[in-house]
Amino acid sequence: MTHAVEKKIFVAQLIAGQQLQDVFLVSRKSLAETKAGKPYLALGLMDKTGEIEARLWDNAHQFEALAEEGSFVLVQAVAKAFRDQLQLGVNSLQQVAEEAVQLGDFMPASARPRAEMAEELDTVIAGITDPPLQALLREIFQGETYARFLRAPAAKKMHHAYIGGLIEHTLSIVAMAEKTAAHYPLLDRDMFIAGALLHDLAKIEEFDFARPPFGYTDRGRLVGHLVLGVELVRKAAEKVTDITSDQVDQLMHIILSHHGQFAFGSPVLPMTPEAILLHHLDDMDAKMNYMEGLRNKMAGSGWQWTDYQRPLERYLYLRASGIEEVPTETGDEPQEARSFQGQAAARPSQLSQPDVKRQQTLF
């Protein structure tokens, strides 16, 4: 019989000098050597509130096999300040069976209730006045696609990287699109809103988010969400009799071009007013979410400088929120997200080089 292990201390609650024995999820692992040639274990440990660097200096080879990425470990450690970042010095660790933990303790989630976002999504679709476009959206946002869209993250690490992050990010862009469509008469409002709803939809296939840490599916790595999104739209359009080929082409163009540049993965540049503006709104929302995560991890209050942020290639001057707490959970919805995205965003240098290139503009 597997005995349950209760998690008591979360990453967002750790302070320098704190001794602890608690369960974490291994998000990263590498066996490295000191300058003297002594092996040590470099780990990323996470829960629903964030991720923290950890180092195990003694008996590294012995403990390496117990700390596989994606596994749960009970660690004895001390929280230490190292180069202005909190780090765990691990004395020992042991594996914990997945059945012994509450998975929700390790699954970051949007602070917005999913039921609320689902209702907003339905309202947005109902507000599309072009019948064929509305029919297309209703054809797409149903069944398993709809269910997965409500749960998917918008990214692996850089922005909205939590359960419900994709719909949160999408609805944020839709809200801005509504305002800009009213401001610029040359925009086709319905096409613009439809493109905003669909631009990242295929991230439901790009990411594996059944359990943390989030990763890429094989299709996600081999094909990517831009091309997968075009496939989803094309297949759905075959079932909508009144939609025109020009409407389908314009929607596919918005999806294919929304990264904005060839260097960031778009096979074509944005060439319609809707595609150009959608690219900028997408980029802006990602950056704002990234910075919100950073400010929510700042200690104290008032304006402060961040460390150098490699994805944005600059330091940032942000006003700390003065909020440092772990919200409570409601049902199966862990209501903590901001401290997690802050932890991820504060450590861009930990990304592999391909991920840094891929996420350079936080898409």
C-alpha cells in the first residue's frame, strides 16, 4: 500500500536559511562537475507555485538515478541565497510514488476560473456576426478540442505557462482586438476576432500537459502549432458549406504569420491589416504576462530593477506588487499562477539554446 505524502512547504514560501523536508517534482536534472572535478547534481525542483534551482554536492552518482525528470522526490535541504537567487542545498533525496502525492500541488494553473473563461469564450463566438465564420468557430470549439483548449498552457515556460494559460492568453488578445477593431475601421472585425481565437489553438497538440513538467509532443516538435493550426482550420472548413475559400485563406494566413518574422518561425510575413495587428497584440500580451510574473516575485514594494532578461535582451524597471502568498485551491483548480510564471521568467538562462531561440519573442 502506498502511503500518502502531504506537501507542506511550497516554492513561493521558501526563505533563506529555512530547513525543510518536503516533496518536489524534478523538472530538470544534470550531472556536472566542480572545477576540482568533483561530480554534483544540478536540479530544477518545482511545485504549483514555482521552480527553484537545487544542488546536491555529495554522493551525486548515488542520487542521480533517484531524481529522474518528471519524478517526485522527498528532499532534505536548506534554502540559501546564491547570486541574488534562492537555491536549495540538498543533503539527501528519495523517490516518492506518484500515487502518494496530490498532483494538484504540482500543477500550476490560471488564477481565472476555467468556467468563467469558458463562458466568456462562448459569448465571444456568439458575438461573431458573419454566419460562416461563426459556424466555423462552433465546428472547431466543441468536444475534445474545446475541452483541451480550456486546459492547455500557452507556452512551456515563458508566458501563460500553466493550466488554462492558453484560453487566458487568447481571451486577453480578443479583448484588445475588440477595442482596436472599433478604433481602426479598415479592420474586418469578425475576421480579426476569429483569427485571435484560432491563432494558437493547435498548442493543444503541440504541448503535452497531462502532468507537469509540460513538454512538447512529437508532432509539436516536428510540425509546430502554426502548421497544425492550419490543418485544424482546413478540416473544420470542409464541414461549413457557406464559408468561402478567401475567408479560409485569410484565417490560415493569420495563423501562419502571427509570429511576425521568418526568424521566429512564420513561413510568411503578416500581409493583411488583421494579421499585422494580431501579431503585435500577441507579442504584447506575452510580454506583459512575462513582466507581470517577474514583478509578482519581487520582494518588498516600489520600483526595482530585474536581473538581465535574456528573452527581452534588457534589464527591466518594474514596480513590485508587494504580494507574496500562495492562494488557496478551489476544487480541482489550483488557483496559483503568477508566482510560478515569475519563477520561470526569472530564469531564462536555464533554457536550452534551442528553446531560447524559439521563445525569443515569447510566442
